[in-house]
Amino acid sequence: MSRDFTDYRDIFLNDRPMMDVRAPIEFLKGSFPGVVNLPLMNDHERQRVGTCYKQHGQQAAITLGHQLVTGAIKAERIQAWADFARAHPDGYLYCFRGGLRSQITQQWLKDEAGIDYPRVGGGYKAMRTFLLDTLDQAVAQCDFVLLGGMTGTGKTEVLAQLSNALDLEGHAHHRGSSFGKRATGQPSNIDFENRLAVDVLKKRASGIEQFVLEDESRAIGSCALPLPLYQGMQQFPMVWLEDSLEGRVERILRDYVVDLCAEFTEVYGDEGFTLFSERMLASLNNVQKRLGGERHRRMLTLMEDALAEQANSGAVDLHRGWIEGLLREYYDPMYVFQREKKGARIEFVGERSAVLEYLRERGKRRG
């Protein structure tokens, strides 16, 4: 008799190990944090079985599936499942809806390896629905406050010091601006939403009912905020973080030049600096239209000179030129406009220590 587990809250709160037996193409579109993909069928096999199902029905598709996954292929997959199950006796397996694929996996594990391993009832679809509901409920039931501020004021650093913060850019693996791409890619949009939902679930389970998050546009790179959250963010109260122009230039220099270059070098080795330079120039070119021809050419010259100097001597001082230019002439006017538009929602303005103190006290008052 199969063992089904449907306490999705327990699964995500306790980071239960899970193996996803869907095909790799399904797994790449979206899964859950820490899950391992050990498919019953590869993409080609799944495609053939799916076509057979449409043309000849379920029984013919099942028969074809057993013909495709047999002998050494079957033994290899069962071995991988058994290794996972023995390494994670507290884990689960699942397929898309908790149907045939997870049943077959479960049966083969029992018959061939003697392991009675539980599966998630409802599968991926039910867990995904649970996480989306988790986000919707939080937006409806919790108190939210946005952290706004000019580019480079260190909003992410403030969030990192708050136990009730939701780091949207961290979950999206992107810094949120035209220059926000990291050395490695972003998660799929589904993975982004799932990571965020698990974060919310865990924080609410610990007693947190007020969240601080950065004021963002709908898109963070290629990731889009869940619509109910984004809609809520158009009304949430706001705290505005301030810092001097000099402090902001230095922070951007560190985050977007020094640290990002080091990240590229760590990931790509000898090619790292070339790829970093290409990324910087491409990011500037992405805002060419909004900058206008003359300003873009001027900033491009400053950036090219800075990159050449960095390549030659390792010095990064020249980067301050284009950073300050972009802040003064491009980013700051936009943020001044945004601040005026959202002025009625701003309930506190201050530099880092004052903002941190205010947000911590606010959390206690409303917690």
C-alpha cells in the first residue's frame, strides 16, 4: 500500500529532502529549494510516451514507457533512487500530480530495492499551489513596509540586518537595476516565487507578522514579483533611506565593480575580467536610449578608460567618474520624481542607523 504525505507545511518548514521524478525539462521550468531531479523518464522518453498517450490512450502509453525504461536503464535509475532514499530516510518523492510516475517509482523502489519510500500526495502541483497560497495569505494578513532610497544608499545592507526582511533581490539573484546582473544566471520565475514563499512561511512560523522589503519595480531582472505582492506594494507605507553622494559612489564602486569583478573571476577564471568588462559595457548600452546620445557617449568613454586602467594596474579609481555621472544625471532625477510621487506614504526619513532603529522599533510595536 502506497504511503502518501500531504503536510506541505511540514515539508517546507523543515527542508525535507525530496526527489523530483519529473523529466529534466519540467524540473528546469521550476522546482523547490534543495530538491534533486532523479527522473523516471528523460525528456525524449517522456515526449514519446506523451505522443503515444494522445494517439492510443493510457494503457498503450504505459506499455511504451515500460519498454523504454527497461534493463540497464531501469536498473541505473532505481539505483539512483535507492541511493537517495538511503541517504535521506526522512525524505519523499514526487511527480507532477502525485500520479502514475511517482506510483511507478515507488513500486519499483519497493520491488527491486526493498525500500518503502513515501511520496508527496498531489505532487509538484499541490506543493506549488500551497506556496502561492502562502504568499497570497501573507499579503492579505501581514503588515508590510517598503524601504526606499536613492541608488547606492545600501538598502540591501539594511535589510540584511533585519530579522523580518524579505530580500527580493537575493531570491532573484539580481541587484535590481540595469547593472544588476550577477556573474551567474537567475532562477526561473517559478523558482523565485517558490523561494520567496518558503522564506515567508518560515518567518511567519517564527512569529513574524510584519515584513520589510525593498521598493522594487515588478521585474527584478528576468524575475517578476507575484502580482498580489506587487499590487500591495503600490499602497504599503515607506521608509526612505538617505546617504551622501560620496557614500553612495563608494558603495556602488564596491558592489558593482570590485565585488562583481571578483565574482566573475571566481566563476570564469582567466576569462573573468573580459566577461566582466563586456557585462559592464552592455549594461550601460541598455540605458543608452534613456540617457540620450551625448550623455551615453560621455559615460561610455569614462567607463572604457576605467576598465582599461583596471585591466592594466588593478586600480578602480577611474570608475568613480561614470558612477557619479550616472547618479547625478540619470538615476537621481528619476528617484527624486519617485519620492515626490510616493511622498504621502513616506512615514520616516533618515540615514542608516536611524532607519534601522526606526524599523526595529516599528516591528516591536506592531509585532
